[in-house]
Amino acid sequence: MSYMNITKTIQGYGSEYSMKKYMLTVFLTLAAIVLTSKIFYLQGGKIILLAIISVAATPGIILSQFRFVANNDRFEALSNYMEMMILSIKRQPKILFALEQTLEYVNSNKDMRSAVEEGIYIIKNDTESENVYAKAFKVIEDRFPCSRLHTLHGFLLTVETESSIDYHDSLDSLYFDIRSWVTRTYQYQADLTALKRKIVIIITLSIGIAGYFARLLHKAEVSMPANNDSLITGSSAFQVTTAIYLIAFIILYSFLQSKITGQWLIDDVSEKKDRRIIKYLSYVDGFDMKKEMLKAIMVAVICGVPAMGGMIIGSNVVTVFGLIMMVFVLAKPRMDYRRRKKAVERALIRQFPMWLREISIKLNNNVVIRAVEESIDSSATVLQGFLRNFVKRIEEDPVSIKPYNDFIGKYNASELSTAFKTLYVVQTLSKEDSKKYVNDLIERNQILIENAEKLRNEDSLSGITFISILPMLLMSFKLIIDMVLLLVSFLNLADGVVG
């Protein structure tokens, strides 16, 4: 909540935020709380509590907005950098020339400009490193973690160090992939902005409808006999439930802002070493149904003791509880297997297209086996075991399609299997004839990449869809409670009249 910390963080995003704007935001927040409290007839301590929570949430909301803008700027800077590097390399296949040309094009973004400047400085002045170009590129990759950037840099290093001349097709493929990614991302951002606007409208309507009903309740209690003008809205039940209701919406809106930060715009590298998925992969590969079911039966027998005891003492509750535990224990091994296998399949669908994109670039200058071997160390950890097993099997049986068919084994991802089998066709054809299939592979991979990005976005923004439903549910509960309070008040009043 420190203004100095807020401004320091915002300055790190490349923006400015004055004390005047901050105080105005706090003032408007407090004004909104006071107005809302008046609409809901909140009293004393409840208003103060709402004010404290809303003011405490304000810095997080402010920082989330600036973070989203900053990440949008980073996305634009990265896409501009990669496009300009490709165009510059096409004119002259020299990394230093391309970086100097690109520097002018990304000059508006502080992070990208300083990264490129540092890269240029390393190339010009570092005389001790074995590969100054790789060192220079690493500076940019560390600040902008993106698999496409890694693929582009890797290819440019090959062009520079091996003095390649047959690289234009690969550059065109990279450019096509980047432009498709930019188009999809902008569309996703537009969809996300529309969803956010929709949720804000739903939150506003939910508060408005509940507030309107609170006004109706007040009119109803005013129309009652004397000394009953605060029977409903002045009751502790109404005051507490209303305060909780409004606090829930403050938390809801803060959560919405914190989820939509744009971090997912470029960062598709951080999940490449997902240790949780590796544990799941090991579990699924080593799963023994008979062994696990034997363990489950032993535990189920123990869980059956309460069920038997319930039957003996005649307690249906204990018996049912014991039976439910037995069924759960027996079903758990299969449930765990399916859940973890599904998680591995989702990870494969997310990571495979990024690997295939890199392979398709390498195929312009390499045979399939060589390209796969070179890609293993830089691929996602979930893929490395599959790739090493494939290389081992293809060395044992270099002409058969079976290693290609069995690449992902027991996991269900037909699109991945089909795309991988295309590599067999590429392997069997001449370089000229295989270009057609490589291009087909690149186009097909765009569909896989789009699906993978959808899964990644769903994971990154998990909870957003539920937020769109939650306001209406909260409003329904609030209206039900208010209706009960109104009914109880009328019943108490009727009892008083009868008495």
C-alpha cells in the first residue's frame, strides 16, 4: 500500500503514476463505497470495513492494469523484433547487421532496446567468449522468454556460423509462424477484453439488482407500524450478509484484474520444465493395475469395518459412510491413472507443436534423424523421453515406419501422431521432393499450435469462466436471504398483532 512501492513498480513497467492520480483513485474508491453503503443502508463498522478492504485492494488493481499494459508492450516489441530480424537477415545474412537494423525499429520499448544494445555491445567487444552471438542472443532471450525467439535465434546462429546460403525457405516459414501467432494473440486479447467487460457489467448489474431490492425492503419496513422502520435493513443478519456480499465482489474484481495480466502473451518457455508432469509421466508409465488394485482392496477392507459396525449397531449413517469410503478407495487407482494420463496428454499437446516448429526449420538443412537428435536437449522435458526412445528405435530399425507410429505410445493424441508420421515421408524422399511435405507439415502445425495455445491460455486464465457465473450465484443467495428476512419480519409482526 506504500505509494513509493507502487510508483517504483510502475516505473519498472516503463510508465509513470503521480500522487495526484493515486489520491484521486483512492478518493473515487471511497466515494463508491459510501454511495453503495447508502444504497444498501449499511451502518457504522460495516462501512469502515468495506472502505479498508477496498482501499487495500486498490494498489493491486492499479498494478495489474499497468502490468497488463506493460506485457502488451513487451509482446509488440518482441513480435516487431523477430519480424525485423528476419527481414534484415534476408537483406544481409549477418547477425550484427540485423541487430543494428532492428535496434531502430524497437527503440520505443525500453527493455527490448537495452537488451539489443547489450547484445550489440557483446558482439563488438567480447573477445574472450567462444560464441559471442549465442551470448548476445541469450541476453534477449532471458528478458523475453519465448520459444519462437529461441527457434529464430538458433536458426540465425546456424546461418552465421555455417555460412548457409539455402536459408530463405526456413526464414519464410518462421515469418509465417510469427505472423500467425501475432494474429491469433490479438484476436485472443480482443476476446479476453470483451469477456472482462462482460464480467464487469454482470458484477455491476448484480450489485444494482441487490441494491434495488434492498430499497424495496426498506420501503416495506417503513410501511409497517411504528418502531419497525429498521426491522429488516437494520437487523444484524441483513447488515452482515450485505457486507459479506459486497466484500465478495471486491475480492472477485481484484481476482479478475490479477488474472488478466498478459504474462501469457509471450512466455511459453517456463512450463517446458514442468516437474509435476514428469512425475505424472513416470507414474503412468510404471502403473500396474493389478498391484494398485490389490493395495486398494486391502485399504477397502479396513474401510469396511465402519460399515460392518454400522450394520451391527443399526446406524444407517455409519454404514453408508463406510460403503462410500470403500467405493472411493476401490475407484481411486483408476481415477488417479486417468487424471494423470490426461494431464500428460495435455502437456504433450501444448509442447509438441513448439518442438515440431523447430524441427520443420531444421529439416531444410538436415535429415530427420539428425534434426530430432539436435532438438532433444532444447525440447520440453515431457518430450525428451519420447524423443530419445524414438532415436534409439530408429537406429535399430532405420527403414520401418513402426518407430514413427509408436512415438507417443499409449497416450491419446491422434493429431500429434499423424504429424509425426509425416516425418517418415520426409525421411524417405529426396531433398527436393520432401520440401512439399515439409511445407505441408508447417501448415498443419499451425493448427496444432493454435490448439496448444488455447490449452495454455485456458490453464493461465483458469477461473475466469467461473467468475462470469459467480456474480449471479452470489446475487441469488443474497436475494434469497433478503426474502427470508422479509418473511420472518412479517411473521413476527403478525404474531405481535395476534398477541
